[in-house]
Amino acid sequence: MTDLTCKIGSIEFKNPIFTASGTFGYGNDLPEFVDVSKLGAIVTKSITYEPRIGNPPPRIVETPSGMLNSIGLANIGVKRFIKDIIPIYKNFDTKIIVNIASSTNNEYVKVLKEIESISSDIIGYEINISCPNVEHGGMELGVDAELSSNLITELRKHTEKLLIVKLTPNVTDITKIAKAVESAGADAISAINTIVGMGIDIKTHKPAIYKTYAGLSGPAIKPIALAMVHKISKAVSIPIIGIGGIVNFENVVEFLLAGATAVQIGTANLRNPNAGMIIVDELNNYLDDSRIMHYSELIGKLKLYE
């Protein structure tokens, strides 16, 4: 049988299929038929320092081959997360990565330090740098290489666990941000976050989303995500976790060939919480049929036209 074990930093995962933040909750409220032990990792929904109720509805709208969402980082806050959710993870037979979001550098640090202050089964953090940062006039940290670097440098001081930086695609050159966070101490990069999009209701003449603009996810963004993963893979040496429109094993193989070491399943989870587990089985069968001994034989093996 093909070996699916995956290593990022010093952590070994049973396979390269993870869930994407915001599409699997905290991992604790899933139907009984969902066997999370088959996943390589669960990435939690974003955690902020204080609880957030999120944006008013409408905040999720289906689009052709995708979804617009502007949830607004709704979550229970780090203190309740530590008290009510983290203890549950000791019963999970898979790795747990906490996604952290914030509107200030100080808040990112506070959230991380709160979790670091306890003994837990958390193996690392995914840092969402796509949030508007109030310290810099609402600019997303992820669009500025220096700001991104400064944040990761500071976070690196407070943890030896995995630091995965989730990059926004809404930039001129994503490789500049990738190289900056690698130099600052990131262990891996996850790419991509959602793309800015918009919908309009022609009956009401209002935006389809309350906040007007939203994040577009799903199969519609896969070609963009593939291109960005490939570009990043040529610019950095740390592992890349590919995200964007993955719904089957074929999509996983595409991301591996483009240079990803692992992938995250996102919008597909909202249709079927078992999507990741099905993809693990499909990928295993494909690799066995192809007589590939370890899935890593595919990583970065895209054959360009001469």
C-alpha cells in the first residue's frame, strides 16, 4: 500500500489531507458517521482573543462553482476555546492546528500565548494574515511583506510549535509575501485564502452579501490557487499546503504536481462533511493503481512544455 505519511517541520501527519479553517467548525460537532481519524489534520475555525458574533446576514451565498462568504470571524474567543474545546481534542486521533486571526499584532500574540500557556494536543498554528489590521489603517497584513514578516518574527518568539502562514491571493506578487514569512521563521505556507468577490440581487438591487464584498471559494478559484502554489513553490523551500476548490483526488494530485506537500479541503466539507475522508481513500487507490510507493513522488513533478 502507498505510504501517505506527510511531514511538515518536525511533525508527521498520517496523510496530507487536512480540513480548511471555517469549513469544519472546531471539529467537535460533526455527525457520528464522520471519522476524523482518517484525516491528516483538522484546522479549526479562526480564533480571536475576544468572542465575535460575526457579520449580519446575508453572509453566505452560493455562486456558480463556488460560494461567497463574509462570516466575519464569528467564534467563541480564545478563553472559552481553551476551556470548552481544547480538552475534547485528547480524544481525537488526528492532529489539531489552530487558526488564529486578529485585527492587531498584539492580539495575535495574546491568542497564541494564551494557548501556549496550557498543556494541550495542539501541534501548531495557522496564522490568518488576511484580516484588516487597524494599526495600519485597515490594510491587510498579508498584502505587505514587511508587516507580514514582523508579525511572524514576533509570533516565532513565543512558540516552538508549527507556524503555518495562510496567504491572501489579493496581492500583486504572492511570492514576495511567501519569501518574507519564510525568512521570519514560518514552518509552512498555506495558499490560498479566498478571493475578493461580489454578488448582486437583481430583485432588491442590493448586494448579495450584507458587507457588499466577500470571499469567493470553491472550484471556481482552483486555477488561481494552482498557479499561486506553483509560483510559491519556486520561491521558497518550506512546505506549501494547497487550498482552493479541491473536491476529489484528481484535484489533490494537481496541487501535489504544482508543488504542494499537503492540501486542505474547504467548501466541499459544507456539502459533505465526509469529503476529506473519501478523498483519502480515492488518493490511496489512485497511488496504488499507479504503483507509486510514497505520495511525495508527485510533489513538484509538473512537466512543463519545452
